[in-house]
Amino acid sequence: HRTYFPREGLEFLAEYTVPTTRELEDQTVKRTSVWRLP
């Protein structure tokens, strides 16, 4: 999770793991979240 991401006023909906490659990221699987704006 990003430290600069403001969570106030947003509604958390889901979290997923997404496969990626070492060429793009530091891990082969990254977590991502889905948030809803009011």
C-alpha cells in the first residue's frame, strides 16, 4: 500500500493479487486494491 494514498472519504471494495514479472516489478505477484469515490 502506498503511504501517500489518502483513505479518508473512500470506500474499500476489494483486494486482488496480480501476477507480474521481475522485469516490471520487484515481485512476481503484486497486491492491488479497488476503492470507490463518494
